[in-house]
Amino acid sequence: MNSMIVVYFFFSFLLLFVTAKISYKLNLTDIPNTRKIHTKPTAYTGGLTISISILLMSLFLDIQNGNLNLILYFVFFISLIGLTDDIFELNVVSKLIFQIIPIFYLITFENLTLFHLGDYNYFKLVLGTFSMPVTLISILILINSFNYFDGIDGTLGFSLISVLGILYFLTPDENLRLFLIIIFIPMLIFLFFNFSLFTLPKMFLGNGGSLMLGFLTSFYLIYLANKNFVHPILLAWTIVIFVYEFLSINFVRLKNKKKLFKAGQDHLHHILFNNTKSIFLTNFFISTANIILFIIGYFSFVLINPLASLILFIFFFITYLIGRINILKKN
């Protein structure tokens, strides 16, 4: 197995390298403008390449899990939608429709639906007839929260790696841990291209990457919850920074009567970068915040009970929201 992982590492590297070269030849690049901080046209095919790498390796290793394999087929479809958006700049409605189609299929026909939000000793949050709409909305929120984090080199990549590390710790099944490693390896290699280390051709994830990774993470979390491998509140803590940022920024935009889906400089990574002038510190703070918040949620779950963990999750969100409102007022 170790030899296969090494082969996969070099295969992913080669695939990213070749794709980057082809992308520049075909002008599949993100052109700089006044809103973007990069100064040169940059290939935006990183996400599509990662999805191909993950899909091929999972089939080769034979994960032997129908749900996960099916999710990966749709992951590739989602990455194609994102790539199409990068090329033709689809409107918001078109993007949502293309996202909803595979989501609706998986939650309707493959039973990948959130039926409850956890047992909290005193009560159980059963969704009942609200299972489908809550699942659909939750997935769309997470997918688009990933898209929000893709604004500065490495931010989404490092944040996702923090999530994968936490999930590896929580996941009890070795086969599922292998699945996480299959996702982790091309993601790690991509960062070398994203930062153009060793003069490698620079690449972005593109919308194909952010949407694809959000989609993949969403359904992996649902799968863990459905199989009762991990309590739902602990799963929520794994992606806590994504949830807090997406909900708070949209709350502030609604409050200020601004368009929800309009690109702007009010995201957490932009604020941190403007204050630190450092991409490294920006990514470090965000990834570390996600890990620290998870640790707090995890120990409140283990040492007290699930209800205490849920209450803390809500309390920290309110605190985060207040902080975001105050920060944006100053800026």
C-alpha cells in the first residue's frame, strides 16, 4: 500500500504539471483585474485536475464503497461545472441549478440525506419531513462557503487540509481513512503549484476546485453522520470556520443591504491579509482557528456532553458574528 501511495504522489504531481502547461497553451487562465490581487494570468484548472486524480486513484485502489464511488463521479461533474463557470462566467441562477441537480439525485435516490442532527441526551434533533430541504440547504451553504474561502493563495487548500486532518482523527474506519488520504495527497501537491514553489507553473483551484471540494466534503460528512460513525455536532465542528464565515458575512451583507453573491473584499482572508500583509500568516490564522475551535468543541463533547458542545457551537458563532460586524465597521 505504501508503494501505491508513492506512485499516486508522483502521478498527481505529473497530472497537475501537464494540466498546468496545457492550460497556459489554451489560455485557460484567470485574468487579473482591479478586484483580484494576482498580477499575471494564472491557470484555473487545479480543481478539475485534483478531481480526476482522486477519481482515478479511488477506482484503482477499489475503495469498495458504492456511496463514496458514486459521490466521486458527481465530484468530477461538479468540477466541470466550475470550470465552465470560470470560462463563461455563468450567472448565479445557472450555477445553483447545476449544483442542485447532482445534490438532489444523491439525497433522493441514494439516501444521502441528513435525517437528524444528533442525540443530545435530553432530546434528539430529528428532521422528519424537513430532512430533504435541510440537507439541500446545508450542502449549498458548505459548497459556497468553500467558494468564499478561495480568494488568496493557499487559503482554501490549507483550511481543507485542517478539515481532512480532523476527519482522519475522528474517522474510525481504515477504509475511510484511506479515502481521506486519497483526497489529501493531490491537495497537498497542488499547494506547490498554487505558490509556484521551485518555479512550478502557478495554478489556481478555480471555481471547479472550490465547488468540487465543498461538494465532496459535504457528502463525506453526511455519509459519516448516516453511518453513525461520528456525532453530527462533532462533524459541524470540523468545518466550523467555514460555517461561521459564510453565515456571518451574509448576515452582514443583508444587514447592510448588499448583494449576497457579489464578489467583494469583506471576506475573512482579505481582512487578515490587509492587516498582516502576509499570505502565510493569513492562512496560518485561519487554519489554526479551525483546529482550535474544533478542539474546544471536541473536549466539551467528550468531557461534558453533546448538548454542551452544541451550546458552545452556537455561543461561539454569536461571538464570531459580533466580531465580524465590528471589524467591518472599522474597515
